[in-house]
Amino acid sequence: MSKGLFITLEGPEGAGKTTAAVEIKRELETLGFDVMMTREPGGIKIAEKIREVILDPTHTEMDSRTEALLYAAARRQHLAEKVEPALKEGRVVLCDRFIDSSLAYQGHARGLGIDEVWSINQFAIGSMMPDCTLYFDITPLEGLKRIEQNLGREVNRLDLEGMAFHDKVYEGYQILQERFPERMQRIDASQSLEKVTADSIKVLSAVLRK
């Protein structure tokens, strides 16, 4: 059976990735693709438990390296147990966050170093990288404003960080776009959900045709 396609969705807090993922999945399925939607950290039992530890708002004492290692551990288990088997079945995997989140958040915003966090994750993922990454671009101010207005969204430990941290995350993503220009495709996340979905499908259609 042919190898599937690994698509990841990235962006700062409040970019609307999770909402858009549902619409993108629906659109891809109407085009005839078998799509599996998942998320990081999480997606499976072990990784979801690690997610609870990482994002618990009361875990304010967590060391930055501990945080990076926990993300990498959750990522490894998720890949081995869920993502890789789906790709071997020829499915399209749509994953809400992957390695770029660790590089932007822990590598750049936490100050651990993008290359250092990259090294940690190379052990976790081996050679497995996304075929395409949709980067949902929105300013930190606008993203956090959306979170405040979305009463149903979980408020996690990262949401409680100050604006300086979120500015650094945004800056980190800009650096990653320069480093991976072919893989990371920018989507203007300040637009309506319909336009964000349409732009995403346009990008993915070109990737799928290849």
C-alpha cells in the first residue's frame, strides 16, 4: 500500500488551528482522501497523560528542559503508536502541532536554543518529518484576544504566560519559516474560517498532486 501524507498544523496560541483542522479534514474527505486527525501532545492514552502534566496550570515550577523532554517523549509514543501505522496504511494524517512547536516554544521562547531542542527531537522522531506544514500566522495580541473570547477552550499553562513569551513564540515561528521555506506554508489566520480553510486546501491540493 502506498505511503500516506503527513500534514502538520502550527501556529501561536489562538491561531484557530484546531477549528480549521476539522474543516480541512472534511474538505479532504470530500475529495476522496482517507484522513486521520490527531493532535500533540496527545492523540493516544500515554501521550494524553503526558499532556496533562505539561499543560496543568498548577505546574508553574516545571523546568524548561523538563518541558522540552516531556514533549519529545509524548511525540515519540504518538508517532510510533498512531501516526506511523496510519501513514503505512496510505492515509493522510492531519496533526495539530508537531516538532515546530517545540522549536518555537521551548527552543526560542524558553531560550533553550532551536538547535538544542532539534537535537532532543531527532532522537524522538528519527527521520520522520512532515510532508507539509500549514503555519497559521496571527499576531500574539490577536490570538490571545481570541482565547479570551472563546469560553469553551481549555486554558493551559502556556496561555498564562506573559505577552513577552508569546512575542518570542511568534518570533520563533518566523525563524522556522526562513529555515524551512518549502515545507512551511503560511496561512493568514486572521481571516474568516472559510477563507482559512480555502487557502489551506489550495496549498494541500498542490502537495497532494505531487
